[in-house]
Amino acid sequence: MKWLSRLTAGLKSSSSKLTSGLSALFGKEKIDASSIEDIEDALISADLGMPATLAIIEAIKAHRWDGPVSEDGLRSVLAEQLTTILTPVEAPLTINTAHQPHVILLVGVNGSGKTTTAGKLAAKFQRDGQSVMLAAADTFRAAAIEQLAGWGARTDTPVISGERGGDAAALAFQAIEKARSQNSDVLIIDTAGRLQNRVELMDELSKIIRVIKKQMPDAPHDTVIVLDGTVGQNALAQVKAFEAHAGLTGMIITKLDGTAKGGVLVALAREFSLPVHLIGVGETAEDLDVFRAREFVSALVGGEPQEQE
């Protein structure tokens, strides 16, 4: 199945929630005050967030309708506005092999999919011909270490790990040493999930970054938050907290399949303007792919999109 088909299927719940809320407008002679309320309710219920919702409503109000409001016409205006919001954050995760290794630090809360994402990234970069090393710096959970080891075995990627409960910062330090000694192009460091309101855990993350910088002053070269797309607006609080402690450079949104909250990606883009590198709509390595604004919008609002090259 092509990526666009998987994405469209994954966003079906989000798309249905969004478009069903707008269906009452089809056939109306004009967009009146009650119609605006219906649009606002539909956009907010689809987790687009208030700033994006207000911007879209202004565009709909300003649009010159040629006759009654049509389904295609409303979809077109909505798609145009969403594409305007999302295109600036469309940015692939690129590797600079001059760094050797290019260090990617994955952060986020418990259950966001960091470890699985680390494995999928390893598979992706290996396919691109780059040598990769994984570091299991989630020392709190033995399952995370085992899970990353499994991805390492499947992708033929070496995994640096230590004892459960060990010093995560020390392990990150050791991983950089080994990646350098083996001339690895990419080092992906998987950190423990931590709640954004747990100060001591966020301080530990800051320590990991300080230790990395002692060995490589310009690292981590990417500090990427992995977000669970099912949490809706709570994702905004997560980004705000991790940005303050880790200096985020980008986002990866997972678990967009089967949720009615996929619109939160629009809210995140509008609020933070951080690059969205990849999005995930399933469990396999092929279900994580580069974020393309136009494809995402097409899947979210419906219609007949064209797959981007």
C-alpha cells in the first residue's frame, strides 16, 4: 500500500470528525453568524486549536462564494488555509555526515513511541546507506532496552545499552565514544519517557544534554520530541515543557492512525513553528514517513489528492 493510502486510512477518523461538523453548511446561500459557530465548533472538535481555527474562519468569511456553499468549495478553502499553516514546518530530518556521528536525541513523555521511532529511524537511515548506532538511554525500563535491542537485530544496527537504573547521561557519553570509534554516520539516543511536570526528570534530561555537549559541543545536532497524536491538545503542553528544558529542533508525530485528534498537528504548527520531520500511521517501519503538508491536508479534508514526489 502506498504511503498516501496509508495516511488517508490513518486519518479517516480525524477527517470524518472535521468534515461531518461542516456538512450542515452545504447548500447555504451565505456564511452567516450561526454558520461561523458551526465552523468554529467543527474545527475545535477536530483539535486544530483556537489560533488556527480563528485564522481559518477569517479566510472563510473573506471568501467570495459563487452561489450556495458547496462541499468542494468549502473543502478547497479549508485545504488552502491548512496548507498555508503547515507548509512552513515541512522539513525532513537530514543527516550531516561531517559530524560523524550526527547525534539525534529523542525526547518525550511516557508512551509516545520514542523507542519504536528510534528503531524505525535506524531502518530508514540504513536504507539510505548511512551507518547507524542506537543508544538505549531509557535506563528506567528494561522493556525499552529489550525493545531497542530487537530493532537493532532486525535492522543490523549496533545498540549501546547498560544496566537497568544506570546513569543515562553516562550511557549517552559512552555511546558517542563508540559511535566515533566505529565511524558511525548517525547516533540515535532513545531517552526515558518523562512527564513534563516532573521537575527532577526534566532536570535529568538537561543533564544528559550537558554531558553530550562536553564531548561534542555542537551536539545533539537534532533534539526531536516524539508526540503521541492521540493525546490532542495536551501535546501543546508537552512541547512547551520540553522546549524549555531541551531546546527542541523538531517534532515527530506518531499514532495518527485510528484517532480523531490528528488535527492537533495543525495546532502544533501554528503555536510553535517547529519543523515536523516525520509522521507515523502504524507499527511497521514503512508506516513512518516524511511529513508533506499537501498530502496531510488532502487526507485530513478529503477529496482526491495527488501523491507528492
